[in-house]
Amino acid sequence: MTWRHRSVIDVDDWTREEFLFFLDQSRHMENVMDRPVKKVPALRGKMCVNLFFENSTRTRVSFELAEKMLSADVVNWSVSGSSTAKGETMRDTAWTLEAMGADIVVMRHGAVGAAQYLASKLKHGIVLNAGDGTHAHPTQALLDVYTAWKHFGSLEGRKIALVGDVLHSRVARSDVIAFKTMGCEVVLSGPPTLMPREVECLGVTYERDARKAVEDADMVYLLRIQRERQQDGLFPSVDEYHRWWGADEELMKLAKPGALAMHPGPINRGVEIASEVADGHQSVILEQVRSGVATRMALLYLCGGGAR
Amino acid sequence: MEKLLFKGFKVFDGKEFIKDDCVLVEDGKIAKIGSGLECADAEVVEGNGRLLTPGFIDLHAHFRDPGLEWNEDLKSGAMAGAAGGFTTLVAMPNTKPAVSEPALVEYVLSHGAAAKAARILPAGCVSKKREGKEICEMEKMAEAGAVFFTDDGSPVATSHLLRLALLYTGKRLPRVMEHPEEISLFQGGQVHEGRVSAMSGLKGIPGASEEIDVARGIALVRDTGSRIHFTHISCAGAVELIRNAKRAGLDVTCDTTFHHLTLNENAVIGSGYNSRFKVNPPLRSVEDQRALWEGLVDGTIDAIVTDHAPWHMDEKDEPFQEAPFGIASLECAAAVLLDYRAKNRPEVPLELIFTKMTSAPAALLPEKWQGLGVIAEGACADLTVIDEARTRIVDCQTWHSKARCCPWEGIALTSWPVMTFVEGRKIWQDDEEL
């Protein structure tokens, strides 16, 4: 297969065949992680800039590990000390990156559309979206699909229940697209105040009752709850949230035997997920973290020209 | 005595196309309308079947002057209006400082007039410094030339203040023009709450935000016996509320914008969340867009406006979430709408569109300006020539406006204004006409 994607802003324009090809590549990359010398020369001589406007230790470290395992040169742009903090526009930032010869820019930004905007301003550089506001988080979706695919093989006909704050979740949006493309049935659940209006336009069903949503699910995906949403009045209390939408063993029993408990991390124990589920035999949360490195390696390799 | 003879035009008089094809202008006024008119000492403008309409009247435009002139000033705005076929433009008062005292009304009038292009009429604020606390000196401001009172950019801050403003203006002073928005439902909003917010994750602005404020205004008009004009109506619920208020005999009027008639939320999605499509009120659903057209046809919507909102490229060219709201459109608005109507709404009579851009908005201006928006003997010779066959690509780089981006950049549109006259004086002509 000829890889046609360069910048990746979301996975909404990926076909199922492309996903399958990508998953296969990710498996090869995961093999690299198991070697005594965790380094291949695929991106030797390529310059990667990790441009993080928001704090995200996990995603940034995951990308950095992936870049280094592929032998890319890595620069972590310190935003707080950059001209951005002095009022430089993102257009200027883009042109600066271009002038410095960056080949791949991994960007996390708090504004929806920031990654797309940066990609539109770069003539040569590749932009990989590490999360833009509440819009998209494509690499999280890729690692989630990869984790599930490793467990189930084909995802066709599988059911995934995403439970929690969908309204503010870039993970949920990208996961819905990715799992649907892979042939899954997607059900969303959470308080109506944390759910987008007209959510059905995403091609999913909404089930307010988490117990009904997870019924017969192959995967139960718990979304992170930010406590400040409670201060905004979007749900009345953490206790009430946990009782109705938090995952405990009782909730997981309603899913299929062997169903996976997934979470993008970091977890709020006792809020969206109880410790017995987070640390239990159904949890694949740490596998997701490992998958993150493998899939980001695959993405860097395919988009960065390693496949050509 | 300067004379100008328009010959061989399809003449729209403000309500309909008439059988006469000639209009004679003398000293800035329309002297005679007829067929086969001749006048030996008049300069002749040959129509060759093109359209002659009253100059377009825009009740809602932003010129950023005083205070933010790098975005637009009264001169560039007046020229931009002229190049779009507009002869009268109402300048919104949310400048820096806000136009909330008579001297600033006079400033806008005099600086607008100095441009010698489209006529600029100032709207004054409802509240002093646009702070939403006390009503302005409305009598003095009306005397100075204010043609509306509005805190546009925001709704009137409290129901109490809006009630006072309606009581004070009554039916004698210029109308209060309300920017309908319930602030608590708007906070942080970026796009229409619906498909586009669900897909993008951007915070939605529900149609209910607009409906609630329209309902407030209607209740206060009923209470005070006054009148109100709702500007840039964007959603079906607001159209329905205003339709019912009109049926109940209340003096409630409204306008919608060129962009809400011709674009919907799908444009935001399709553009990949390009900030060119970021506007307040947001581009709404297909159903809302359909309701606006229905409201236009059945008379609920009185006028079509631009809500021309120019920004410097450095400010507007940002990721969607960080860019300011606003679409600049004065120079292409008429072509956008005429092109859209021809391709998508051919059942809507052209006369109706022109009425909403000429005589209907004119009727909402104070007494002093009655007589604009029509082609009639004795009326002011504000005229626009439209070439229905002219196809041009929208190129913001050539605009008189200081704005350099709009949603239609690079799009080919057919049916453009090619000449604009104010009081019989040519203020703009398309280069291809020269």
C-alpha cells in the first residue's frame, strides 16, 4: 500500500484498509520495543519538533521515545519561553519552524483547529496532531484501536461503550471515528450535560444509563472527568457521577465476559473508574500506554517518509 | 445643472421592475422616469439591458473608526460600500471609544462624508460608553444624526435598561436595534450548537440564546408600546417569534445577513474550521437557513444586511478557536446573494431580494432619510447598476476595505454591481467598465 497521509490532523479521512495497514506496521514497531537495542535508523537525519502548548507529559514522552527509537533528532519546544508567550502569532511560529528546517512537528494546542492551521502554513513540514483543544486526538485513537485489535483480531461487529465527558473529550471524538471505521458499534454514555447536542450526527447512539450502555460491550472505555466541570455546574457531585457513570466491578459484569476496560489516562480513581477495575484483570490501561509508543513510531515512520 | 441620463436599463423602482427604461437625473435628484427619454445636455449612461436599482442600503456595518482604524476606517469602509453597490451604510457604534455621545455621532457623519463615497449614517449606543448601565443622551444624539440606537456587539445588558430605552425612544426617536443574545448561553461559544459543535468539539452557541433575547424584546415592546429592530437574526426560532409578534400587530422588525442566507454550519465543517467562517451569530443549521429564506419571502424579515466586520489579517488569520468573530463582505455581498439566489433559490423573485436591500431598509431609517431606497421622480438619485452577466472571482487583495479575507475568496460569482451613484454623483465604477 502506498501511504498517502503526510500531516495527520484526525483520522476521519482514513479508510479501513489504511487502518489495517497501519496496525500491521505498529506491530512491527512494537517488536522494536522488545529488542535489547531499541533503535532503528528509519528517521535518521530527520528533525522532529515537539511543540506542546499544553502540559502533557505522557503524550510528549511517548512521542519523544517513538522519535528516538526511530533515530530522529528531537527538539522539545519550550513554549513558556518562546515568542508565542510574547505574542507571536502561530503563523510566525509556523514560518519560524519552516525556516529552521523542521521535518516533523508534533503539536499539542488548546485551541480547536490549531493543528490544521499549522499544517496549512507549512510548505514542507509534516504536522502530527497531538491534540487540538476539544477537537481531535488521533494518536490516542490509533493506540486505542491497536490495543483492542491485538486482543480481538478483527474489530468488525464489536461493541465499544465510551462513558463519561464526551462533550469536552478530543479522545472520544477521534475514537468514535476510528472504532466506527473499524466496523464497531459505538455507544456513548454520560450525563446529558457532558454530551454534545445532536450527538447522533457522529453516527453513534447515546444511552444515558451507563448500565444499559455497557450491556454486551466488548470494550468499556472510561473517559477522564475533570473536576472543574463540577465547579462549572455540569454535574452535581463526584459521588453522584461515580454512582451513575463510574466503572466498578458491578458495571463491568454487565459487559461481555473478557471485555476490556480502557482509559486514556491519567485516571481519577474512584471517579470515572474504581481501583478494582483500573488494576483488575480486564484493564488494558498500561497496554494502551505501551501501544502509544508503537503506534506513534508507526505514524512517524509512515508519514515521515520511512515507508517511501 | 448637472444632468445624467440612464438609458436602456431594466429599472427596479424599489418594489418592482417598471416598464420604463430611462431615468433622468438632475442635480442629484431623479427628475424624470420614462421610455426613450432624450436630453441633449445630459451625460448618458448606456444600460444595454443591465439593471438599475436604488442604491443598496446596509443597516449594519462595522468600520472600527474611531479607535481601530487599522482594521477599517470610515473612508475605506465608505469606498468598500460603494464598490459593493451600497450607497447608504449604517455604522455600528461599538468602536473605541463607543459612539455614545453627540460629538462622536458628528465625528462619524463628518468623516464618513469626507470619503465622498457611500453615505455613512451613525448608529449611537443605547448605553453610555456601551457599559450597559445608563441610557445615552438619545435626544441629543438623534439631533446630531444617529439613525438607530444599539449596543451591538452585545445585547442591551439588562431588561430594565432595554425597557427604559424603549420607553424613552417610543415611536419618535430612532429605533432601538437589538443584538439578540442571551449572554449566559453564549459564553465561550464558537459555533452553532448542533452538528458543527458535536463534530468539532468547539463550544456551541444554541439558537435558544437568540430566541430568549428576541422574546425579551418582544415582551418589552408589548409592555411599552414602543418598537424594536432585531439585527442579524440567524435561527428558525427567532424568525417564528418575530412572525408571531408581527401578526399580533407589534412594531417589531428585523434583518438577517447575506452570509446567514447563503452559508450554513456545513461550511465551517467543510472548511476544516477555517476562521473565515467564524461569525457571531454563528452560521447555523440547514433548517435555520431555510427558515430565514421563508421569513424573507413571507415578510417576517424586513432587510438584508452585511454585518461587515473587518479585521486585520494578523488578527483574523489564526486557528478557529483563537480568531475573532466576523465576516467582511461589503464588496461582494450583493454578488454573493444574487449568485446564490440564481443557483439555489430561483423561485424567490429578484424583486424581493432588491426590495430587502433598498426600499425596505430605507423605511426603517428616521424621517429625515425617507425617500432613499426608491427610484421615483423627486427622490434622491442614489443608484446602483447591476450587470447580471458579469462573472468575477472574489479577490480580497483588491478590496477597498482593509479586510483581506472572506469566505468567498477565490470563488467565481455572477451578477455584480458595476457602478454606484450617490445623489447623482458617480462614486465607483468597475475597472472593466472603464
